[in-house]
Amino acid sequence: QVQLVESGGGLVQPGGSLRLSCAASGFTFSSRTMSWYRQAPGKERELVAFISSGGGVTNYKDSVKGRFTISRDNAKNTAYLQMNSLKPEDTAVYYCKAGVGSTANWGQGTQVTVSS
């Protein structure tokens, strides 16, 4: 059974940092791409960052480039999203996704709130 469990969310002040983790099980982690998405209240879910199965290719939403870093540790079956210089507009539920298309799997999400 595929499981993706996000952690690391919370309340942080503007300019602060958080590191999200996505612990995976039930599949061969190293063979699948990983992505982080987010969904703010009243908005559609959007792609934030992507990393290839081997970690050699990454892509980011323009508004987070230079502030967020996606990474993965295939030995630990875990993906990460390091978020620095957080802004109020980064407030959302963050989800990790394994794979793409109709066979993708999603985690349950973790809340990130950026507020003073």
C-alpha cells in the first residue's frame, strides 16, 4: 500500500524558514518523480516544485525560485522542501506527490501558515 506522509508544516513569521518532509512507503521510491504542490483557500492546487527520480533535474514555480529547494534522499525514501524567506502568500496546505498522471499518489497535506 502506497503511503506518503508529509510533516514539518506550521506557523512561521514572514522571512522565516520551514523544511517539509514527505516520507514514502509501499513503492520503489527511487524510481518515481516527486513533486510538491500547494493549495491556498479558495484557490486551485498548484505545482510548487518537481524533482526527477534520481534527483538530477528540478523545476520550480517562478514565485518560489531562489527561496525554495526540493531534494530527495532515496536511501531514506524521503523527499524534502526547504522553504526560506517565506511570505504570507506562501500560506497553503502543501502536498507531496509521487509519480505523474493517473497513477500518481498524494499525501494528506501539511498546513503552512506565514503570518506575523
